Amino acid sequence: MANHGASIKSIVSSTRIMFSLLPGMGALILIRMLIHLYRTDIEDIENRIPDTPADQLYDYYDFIIVGAGSAGSVLAARLSENKDWKILLLEAGQNENVLSEVPAMFPVLQTSAIDWQFVTEPSGDYCLSMIGKRCKWPRGKLLGGSSAINAMLYIRGNKKDYDYWASLGNEGWSYDEIFKYFLKAEDMRIPEYQNDPYHATGGPLTVEYFKYQQPITKKVLEAGEQLGYKILDVNGETQSGFTRSHATVREGLRCSTAKGYLRPASKRSNLHVSLHSFVEKVLVDENKSVYGVQFKKHDETRIIKARKEVILSAGAIQSPQLLMLSGIGDAEYLKELGIYPLVNLPGVGRNLQDHVAMGGHSFLFDNPFTNGSDYSFNLNSVASLSTLIDFSIHKEGLLYSMMEAEAMAFVNTKYNPEDDYPDIQFFIAPTADNMDGGWFGKRANGLTDETYAELYEDILYDSSFSIVPLLLRPKSRGYLRLRDSNPYSAPLIYPNYYTHPDDVKIMIEGARIAQILTEQPALQELNTRPNPHRNPGCVKYDLMSDEHLECQARHHTLTIYHPVGTCAMGPLEDENAVVDPRLRVYGINKLRVVDGSVMPTIVSGNTNAPIIMIAEKASDMIKEDWAFETEYPCEISDTCYRQAEETTKTYNESYNMAKPKVPLDVFNETTALFPNIPLEGLKPKIIVNKNKINSPKNEKRTKQNNYYNYHPINRYQDNMSSRQIFNPIVSDPNQYALNPNFAPKGFIANSKQPNTGPYLNPMYQRTGSSIMDHPIYSYQDNISFRQIFNPIVSDPHQCAFNPNFAPKGFAANTNQANTGPNFNPIYQRTMDYNPYWIPQSASYQTPITRGLYNELRNRENKKCRLWLNYNGANYELLQ
């Protein structure tokens, strides 16, 4: 019986989440539209990086860089500083996505089209509550790579990490030797650190605090002090302690390496960036010298040659994959796949390390605010009208928050005796998976419906926060393998979490410290307590016991998106080393790897800043290695570049003219991120009205019979035979955002008519003699049978509902449950307004002039449509 109940609960939960997908998509489209209309600073069209067309690529370049991620973007910018070098940067993904710059959007974009969407192979020891027992491993597939979809956390690691690298035989990689490259990259804008010797200003990578902080975060930091830790700069002299998170953001918005490094460099004529360019293999000649790459762009296969070097910056998954596809790796294994081995390097794909974390470690608390304000991150508040106005007009508010780790801590467990070398990091999140209704965390991590339902469905939107413990230096090692010899097949990923018993012990101890943290006075003032619900795979264990915590770690296993080590740096005598300390691949000439895969051991903290440091140092090493080589062989002289150089100016001019001009582009750009969400009813069709339509703010309003008469018919097809209200406050008055559902006062839904079908026009029955309140001008459309449709978020023939709305002068009747698929709450009068009501028999229940009423009633076209107006043109969305 219990299993049956759990099954029903999971079905209800998954159904609820499924019906939220289309409204969620509508919210993304709306945010994207607002950026297009109001946030030219985010659009930044003048500085976006142009894609070099295939027919304008050179036959030869001095350096070819594979991958425009955290490292590749840095390399391209630094190497192109030498105006005599021709640089080609190849990126398999697309250009930067505008939504990725909004901090609160970061979890939405994982598992989207700008994510490679890797998953690990099934395991019986970890990720047991994930779909198929597989962990999702997001990796960025766009300019900026993972720096464009990550959590933007700026952590350098511990000094001892780099000294350990040097002790392994990696000359030049001690902390004192690499520290200058952190400074070279950094533009510190946190005022108290700008004159600190551990920080620098003026670099390409901007570092700030997140612009918005939830109140609960301050309380957790206060509890950290009560536990005996200092609030300090964890990127400074000492790492152990608590901190408000340092972030790679600029004026509150994401600062990826594409923004920080590539945008300024892309104006250089000696740098070409080729998007949608999937590299299939590195080309090696009979002398084991790399001479170029083979890649495919728009279904056309190209070979382009490198005069000096090919540099792999494809990341810890795809750099070793490319090496193996090119014949560089474990010789016996490559033979099994039918790949001719050129160089036997058994370390390729081995030594895989990642920061594994324990999910589900969430805590409930009592919100001390009595005015309805949130004390922690709540998705319902983020999706509100006021939040959208704050973001688009005032450049502030909740969309600037980073709900995964507004603060963090580095702590020592009893298993680590070393001073200031913490073995556990906490992500202090002012939210938990119950606070987003399953839209972010569940989807991003691949949590099963049953697990989510049991953990969170009974506490949806109850005030919560999370403390996520992660292992800073796991002892377990994983590996990568090719699935086959096809470059388009995702590799096999075996992270092997918790294969070393010490990792489990340290994780349990980290969870214990988090529990002790919540017992400090600052958090007990809020009645903080653990989520009483347990993972369905762990119900046989006592809550918070060692057995329960280990079970939770193995079921609710999380990657922190930090895979490294698969092309490890080391001396020649190290049989697992793939590159030397100058990052050159052993046994092959003119080939380097520059990304997180070269780390011999994972650093004690987030990996993005260290990877940027590695690329900065590599750039200097490459410049040193080629400092005295200046002459071109005659066969690859300047004539090789002539044709492309002649067309570069024309191309750049044409690119600058190609700016998004219509909402249709915005719609397609956003929906293309989520190809698996069915949007058949939102397929756009353009109908252009050549006659300029006056903006609503220029239209005249007439006062008749004590109400304002507004005529939106010239702009919108409002022939839906039931109620519709436009809300111009949400966006540009030319582009009304439509907000959803309620029954008018005095009416209830007729349960005899199903609330479904292509038109979704429920009938209403009178419940009293009172008549409909007349809405004020801000709602623009005085409609008696009122329902606010939202065709942006679903099929226009299946207009979706959103319950969080009451007209001015009305309050929701709390005696009626705000639940159920129909959700037609009754509203009670709270103020008196001049009433106006059109008889129920009318086809279009709109209290407007008789002429316009007749025009509406007599319309033959009964389709549910949405018209958007932009610069005098109408854009119609219909099936």
C-alpha cells in the first residue's frame, strides 16, 4: 500500500512539473523579450563575436585552438596579441546566449541545447536516485564553454595544491610561480579587496559579489561565526572559513571568458572564430607531427592546417576523446576499436577526478517576515511582475541572485590534520529543491519522479535552504573510454565516486558539520530543522544517522561540474602523464593540451579560475617557445592568407548590420534551447501590417458611463469568446504579456463542461446577484467573463493558466482551495467600483462600445491567436 501511495504521489508530482514546462518556457521567452527591448547592455550587439563563414577561413593558420571554453577563449585572446600570428578558434557550439548572462538563469540552461548533456554510465554505488542510475554532467557548448553556464563562483584553490603539482615534477607550477597569472586575469571590483596584495584590477575577468543576496544567507554566515569560523577572503592568505561568494560577474551579470577575453579580441583581423565547427580528429603526419585538424561545419568537412601548433582546449571529456580518436592513447584499447595507434599513452582518459557532493541536504525554517516577503529564494517570487520590472527597468532584483551558492565555507573534518588545508567545501544555497517546484534542481540533476515526490512534494515552497557538502580532494579515480570510433558518439564516463572508502567517511563528517552549523543560535532563532522526509531508498535508516547519510550520499549524488585530470601533466617517467610541464603532448610534435584535463590532481575549490590561470600561463609559455621563429616557409607565405584578408573587412561590416530586429528571432532563439519541449502550437507565422499602428501610449482613451473605453482590437486578435485581459506593465506596451486565470466574482466554472479542448472556453454559472467589477485602465480591457490567457507559454489553442492574480478591488476567497487542474478561484469584493456588465449571452464578453462589440461578435475567424507588434509590424503566432 505504501508503494502504491508513493507511486500516486510521484505521478501527481511529475504531472504537475510537466504542466509547468510550458509556462516556464513562456517566462523565458518573456525575459528574453525584455532583454531585447530594455537591456541593450546585455544584448551588447556591437561587441558580439562574429562567426567566420566557412568560405572565408584560411587554408593555414599559425595556431589552431580547438574549443572556445574557459581556456580556449583565453588562449585565442592572448595569442592574437601577436599581430603577426594568424589564430583560428574552433567551437562546436553556438554564439553566446543572452539568457546565460542572467545569474538566476544558470540552472535552467543546463540540459539545454547549449549543454553537451553528457551522462555517466550506470552505477550501483552512486547516483542511485537518478534516472537510469546515471549522473548528469553538464558541459558548455557555446562560446565561453562551461564558463558561460556554470555557477560563476570564483575560487582559486589552496596554495598547497599547486606546490603539490610542483613536487610531482611539474617545474614552474608551484603556487609562487603561478600566482601572478591569477592576478593577470583578475579585475577585482569588491571594494575591500581592490588594494589587497592577493588581488588585482584591470584584468579581463571581473570579480564581484552577486548583486542580490537572500536574507537567510546572512543568517548562515552568522551561524558560521558562532561555530568558530571567521568570515574572510578565501582567495587570500587563508582559505579556511566562511565567505560571501566571489563571482565572475560584471555589474551583476555573468562575465564568461567569452565576454572578458574574446569580445575585445574578436575585433583583431588576425583572429578568426568559427562556430558550429565540430572537430573530428587531429591530423598527424608520418613524422608524428601534427599538421592540422579535420572538422565539419554546416555539413561540410574541412581540413585546415596549422603552421606552428594545434592546441586542444576541449575540456576534460573531449580533449582526451579527440586524442584517442586521433590515435593517441592506450594502444591496445585503440586497436580494439579499429583506431590505428600512433602514440601509446595509457594515461589518456585516466585519472578522472571530480568534486562529488551530497544532494538533498536541505533544512526547513520559519520565515520571520510577517508581510509575505520571502526570506529565501522562491521561484514564484522570481516569476513575478515586480521582479521583471526590477530587472528590465531598474537593473536590480531577484534575477541577479545565484541560488546555488550565495555563500560558501571551507572546513576541516577530523580526518584531515593539516592546518589551513580544508577537505570539505560547503555551498550555502538560500533555497532547496522544494522551492523551485522541481523545475531547476530535479531536471538539472536527473532526479527520479519518485525521489523528488517523496523528498519535496509535501513541503513545496516551504521556506528552506541547503548546505551542500562536497569533497575537495577525493581519493577515488575514474576514467573515460570511447564508445566507438565515431567522433559524434559521446564517450563512456565512469567517475567511480566513493570507490575509495575514505571519501565516504569524509562526506559523512562534512554532513555532520553542516548539521552542527544549523544548530547554532542564529539559525535556531528561525526554528531550523532537517527536511523530515527521506530518500525512498534510505527509509530503513534513522534520519541523520551515519547509515542514512552514506545512503543519501550514494543516492543523491551530485557532480559539482569539475571534471579534471584526464590528460594529466607530469614528468616523462610518470607512465600516466599525457603532457609535459609545458603542456606538450608526449610523443607528438606541435600538439598541446590546455584545459582542466592537465591537472594532475584536482584543486581544493571550484575549477574555473584555476583553468583560466592555466591558460594564461600556457599563453606565455607558447609565446616563449615561438619567440625566435619568425620566417614563413615559402609554401605557406602570405599568399595563403590573401583572399581571406580581402574579405574580412566586408564580412565584419555585414555582421555589424545583422542585428536581431523582430521578436520572431527572439522567440526562435529561446525555444531552440529546449528542442524536447513540445511547442507545436507556438510555431510562429509572420503577418506584416505595413500601416504603422499607433502605440497604446499614444492612443486616446474616452470616458463613457464612468469607465474608460480602450480599443486593443487593432493590435490583437482577441476573438476567444471567453475572457482576456492584457497587462502592458509587464513589458513594452507594444508587446503585451498575457497573464492567466480566474473566474469573475459571482461566477463559478460549470463542471459539466470539461476545461479542455482546442479553445479552452469554460462556461460559468451565476452564484449571486452581484455583477462584475469594472477593472481600471491599467488592465486595459474591461472584460466581464475574465480569464487572462497566456499563449506565449503554450499552444494558443490551449491557453495556459497561472493562478497568482486577482483584479484590483478583489481578493481571493480563501474558502476555496487554490488547487486542481481547473483552478477557477472565486474572488470577493474588497472595494467599490463603478460596475459595468455585458449579458452572458454575448459571444465576446467585453464591456466596450456597441460598435466594437458587434465587430467582435461577428468575426468569422475563431482561432485563438496572439499578435505581437514591433516597429509597426504585426507578428502572429498560430498553428
